[in-house]
Amino acid sequence: FYGTHPWHWYFSQGFPAMVWSYLIPFLGGIYFSRNLELRWLIFWVLFVNSFLSHKEFRFIFPVLPLSMIYCGVFFERVSEKLYSSPKKQISFLRFLLIFLVLCQIPVGLYFSLVHQRGAIDVIGYVRNNQIESVDFLMPCHSTPFYSQIHKPIP
């Protein structure tokens, strides 16, 4: 069944895939932070949603901004440790920024240009080749059929 995963999916795959290149700063921020409430809130949301048999990323998106707070704590602590030599601090923080941006660019390009493009490409093919009948073995709202084909609804 679509969206059915084991109970540990949010901990082992869902949340790590969501924070992706920020996983190490997130874990470092949890280690350095003194704020236990946000840590337990993130854990609680992941734990409670783990009881659902149907799991999706969108169910845990509300904890993404909370995890970025911990990333900020990590970056603040790292910059404090390097504060003794400003030149070293600037070069390391510049490296971190460039690394995180370069990790996000290919992922953003892939998800905006390639991922799940098939439904739209098939509709373009059907429209350009004047095909009269098409059967889709997928959910009804996953293809933009009538808005792209511009034929009367049967």
C-alpha cells in the first residue's frame, strides 16, 4: 500500500532525508543546546507519527523550522570556538556556507525539473499526437488531463 512504512521510518529515513545536508549541524546543535523543550517536541512529533501506518514527509514538515534552530545553535557554537582567530573563523564559515548551498542546488534542480515529470510529459505527447483514448493506471488527480488536452469531457 502506498505510504506504508515500518514504525522507525521517520527516525531512520524520513527525518534524515528531510534535513539531509543539515543532519550533522542539527545533531551538533542538539548536543550543544541547553533547550530541552524543542528537542523533546521534535522527538515527540516523530514518535507519535510513527504509530501511523501511512507515513509521508508532509506529516513531519512542521518540525523542520525547529530543527533549523538547532543548526543555528551549532553554527553559533562553532563560530565562538573559532573566534580566537578571525581569519580562520571567516574561512571556515565561508566553507560551511558554500558546502551547504552546493549540496542544495542539485537537489533543488532535480526536484523542480526532473522528479515526477512523467505525467506532464505524457499529456504533452497525447496532445501533440492527437491520440483519441488513453488509460492511466494512477490516481485520478495526478495528471492534468483536461486542462492540457482541451477536449470535451465525455
